[in-house]
Amino acid sequence: MFRDIDKLCVRLGDSVRKAIKHIEDGQCGIVLVVDGDRRLLGTITDGDIRRALLAEQDIDAPVELFLAIKENSPYAHPVTAPIGTAPAELLARMISGVFRQIPLIDGDGRVAALATLQDLLPASTPALGAVIMAGGLGTRLMPLTEDLPKPMLPVGGRPLMEHIIEQLQQAGIRRVHVSTHYKPEKIIEHFGDGQAFGVDLNYVNEDLPLGTGGALGLISPPSETQLVINGDILTQIDFGAMLAFHQDNAASLTMAVRRYELQVPYGVIECDGARVTSLKEKPQVGVLVNAGVYLLEPSVYEFIPRGRSFNMTDLIWWLLDAGRTVISFPIREYWLDVGQHGDYAQAQDDMKNGKVTR
């Protein structure tokens, strides 16, 4: 039961950006919007924030604008319970309503505590395995990758892949497959069976490159949701929040996405037939790009070919054609694809300057 409620509270006039900071600090996946007497006006969850990012809502806007937009959603009004409600009843309400937090209200109508699903359920390892795709040649990073596979390049004094494995371990993930191809012995010599790093590692080697998803066909179909992550990514994405978003949307596959801004170097013309209706000089255009992190349900594996090359984009198209639910999970945390020399230098600087905390 979370009782240090002030750490979770924001007030009218505060920005959504401030609410995001409280979500990160409170580690409960929610903030409470309250008035001056700490009476509850609404809630903002991590899932609300992700949906707002996908809708390109302004996170510097005040929380009351956010709550007004939320009025038209299924999540408009928070579910509460009196302080002292039995844990079994709270858990039953969460499960039946498919939500993860319930603010608890005292006799004066003020927020007194917060019940969370993680508090009410016995602590356990999440039903989640992981696959690290570490077989790339790293051609664009030559000559750095002449003697090392890209995931073994040092960042902050440790191999890049060690940061990924540490993050998986801290998220409670223990079963990890690693796909290899280029200089696999360098990876195996460093990580061994994974016990020194708090995980259980199993290696699958691609004799020939099998594309961005082909290694999945070398792994026995799992019985649990799988997190698939490229081995050249430095990120602080919240895997628990991604899993919750995946489950809440009943997705077959969830793909992490990142907003990427493009500067168009020309004036952009909009026309209605031959008539010019507007002109924008060198506009910024934002698009969502694939961030190289996925969640896959076991049922997805029936679409994965065995022993031949294919890409994750192929898998996504096949799932869409089959009518399966594929969703995007916007990353608001730190993320960097270490694919080129400039990216590698950026990773080193970000680690040195504290942008990446480990």
C-alpha cells in the first residue's frame, strides 16, 4: 500500500510533463490530480501518457486539459475505495475492471493511500522471457567491429549488451535467448551461462544471416510472452509498462516506437486541384519509427518460418493480414540505436553525462 501520497499528487495548472516526472519517481504507474484539500479530481496513468503521445498531444499542456480530453475515453472517471477496504475486495475489483491501481479515500473525502496490483499480488517473476538479437555484422561501425561483435562494444566501460541484460534482470526477466552469428565466441566468453549476471542464457547461432527475425525460428515456441530486443540498443524503456500496455490492449504483437523529426529542406505546398491552399517553409515533420523492441504472444510463433531468412516487418505484415492485433508502444524514455559511429559517440557521451543511469 502506497501512503506517501504527496509524491503522486499533481494539481490543476501543473503540466503533463510534471505528471510524467511523478509517474517515474513514484514507480506506481499513476499520478493523482487533486485540489488544494487533496480531494481527487482525476488520475493520469502511464497508459494514458502513452496514448497521448500517439495522439501527439502536448505534454507541456496543463493537466486539466488532459483530463478534459480523457472525458471522452473509457477511462474518464477513476475507481476509488474507502481506506480500510479489505485487500481481497480491492484485488477482485482490479481484476474485474482490468485496472492496476485504486486510490483510497478517507472519511473526509481526501486521498489517503493508493492500492496497486503489484502490492496485492504475491511477488513473482513476470511471465516473460526475452530474446536478444545479437547476430549483426556491424559493418557500419568498422573498424570498431573488426574484432568485436557490435553488442560487445564498450559503453561506459561495459559491453553494450551487458546494459541490456542488466535491465532485463532488473525487470525480473530470467530466461534469455541470445541469437548470434558474427564472432559468437566473444559474446559467449563474456557472458557464459548468464549466472554471473542474474539470468539464464541460452545461445542460438545463425550459420547464415537470417534477417532481423529469422533467429526466432531457431528457438522452440515459448509458453509465455516474449520480449525481443535488438542487441545494439541503449535504452531505459520501462519493460513492465510495455507489458501492461500490451496486455491491456490484448495484443498479439506490440512494437515499441519512437517519434523522429525530419526537417524538410524545401517549402511544402498544399493544393486543391491546381489551386494552392497553403505554403509551409521548411516544416518539421514527425513520424513514428520502429525502435527494435517487441512483445510477442506465443500464438505468433505459428507465423514464424523455421530455418529461413525473414524480417520482423514481414511478421508484422503477416499478422495484420491475418487480422491479429498489432499495437505500437511509444517510448518516452531514453533510447538510442547504436548503429553508426556518431551514435556510438553519442552513447558514450550520454553515459558520461548521466543521461543514462546505470
